[in-house]
Amino acid sequence: MNRLVMMIIVLFMVKSSEAQFENTETGARAAGLNGAFTSVSNNSLAVFYNPSGLGQLKFREISVCYSPSLFGVSGLSQAAFSYAEPTEAGTFAVGIKTLGFELYRESVIKLSFGKVFKDRIFLGINADYFNLSIANYNSASALGLDIGAMAYISDFMKWGFAVNNLTGSKIGKTKEKIPQVYRTGLTFQPSENLILILEAEKDVKYPLSVRSGFEYSVLDLADLRAGISTEPVSFSGGIGLNYGLFQLDYSLYNHQELGITHQGTLSLNFGGKASGKYYRQQLKNSFR
């Protein structure tokens, strides 16, 4: 991208508090569901949505995500990494995300813990480190906290709730507030191969957004996904391919004002079952 265009983007981000650490979908599976992932959150990328979901993991898992051109802007990329380690005490995890380019960079590190209680209720917490680096403006950092909860209501329905930046943390000399976001929703499983999701998201700076999505498994080899949301209106779709320990996900996310974002994720589940259908079986079996 032309350096002048990059500088314009940087100046916009510096002047607009609404542009710093905004929620961008992390992980192609969640992005394919249009971010309706709070009540799902059953892989290592739960650290970015609902840390309580980590308690669902039975095996060690690693995920790497990359989006080369966020909202179609060449050079404005996002990358993320997550690692989850289940233990008898609960599941410990770390998530790292970076967004930007050479002149502007947002970085987040999350240290997470999630635990299941009586096979039905899950609780989780994130300790966050935020860093903002802008060329010729130096850098700033802040600490924050996220919390999450999840519960099986029945053998075909699950509820989730999460708060990002519960502490209302601020960053920089101007003390710009990092987005504080509340999410809640339900996941329904009418059949073993299908889940339906309905969620609500409220960023304290923006109107309420309603999100919905579905995921359907085809012959245990592929997972098809789609989603839609309001405020702003956006559409998404994606596919996941499963082979042994590996799952490769791709998503396309269309924002009505900002354009299209492509994202890819590679996950490695050391239990040998990283597919969406396996996680749906967990949803059904965990209640029984």
C-alpha cells in the first residue's frame, strides 16, 4: 500500500478513539458465524470470546489465524495465536493478537483460565495486556480483565455470557477507553450435525447488535457456516475441513461500510478430533 495512504489511516486511528482495540473477529470459525461464538467457544480461540468455554476442552489445542487485508485494506493485517492446556484443575490458555502494519500496531496478550463445575456450568477469566504502538507517537500499554460464564440448559441448548474489559481500562496519555463489550446468547442443537446460534452484543459506545449463525457438518469431513448481524448489518460465510488432528478453516466477512475481510485458521487438536461435529457431540454428551 502507498505510504501516504498508510499515514492517513494512522492519523485516523490516532484521532478517533473508536478505532483503537475495536472488536474484530478472531478465528475463521467464529468469523464465519459472524462473531456469534459466545455460547459456542469450544476451541482454544475461546480466549478471545468467552474464557469459560475453555473448560469444555478435553485435549491440548493450538490455533493460528491470519487475515492479510482487514476490510479489504491491503497491508492492514491481523494475526492471532492461541494455546490451551487442559489439566485436572481446569484449562489454562494464552491468546496473542496483533493488528495493524509498520506504522500502527495494536497488540493484545490474554492469559486465560476456564473450568467446568458439575459437568454443566463453566466459568472463566482473562488477564489482558494491551499495547498500542504508533510511529512517531511512541507507545502505550494497559491492563484489563475479562470474565465469562456458560451453562447447559438442556441436552440441546447452551447459554453463554461474557464481558470484555470488565475493568473499563483506558490507554495512552489521553486515557482513551478500551472497548467494553457485553455478550450473551444461546446455542441450539436440533441434530448431531447442526447447531444454530442467536446472540446479542452491546458495546457501551454503540447500539445493541443481534447476531445469528449456523454450522452444519457434511460427512464428518467439512463444516459449513454462515452468519448475519445487525448494527452494523454484515454477512459472513465459511468452511472448515477436518483431517485427523488438523482443522483448516476459511471465512469471508462482509461489513456494509468497511468491505470484505478474508481469514484463515489452522488448528491442531492433540486428541485427534478438531472437527466442529466432535465439539457438537461434546455439547450433547456433556449434559448427560
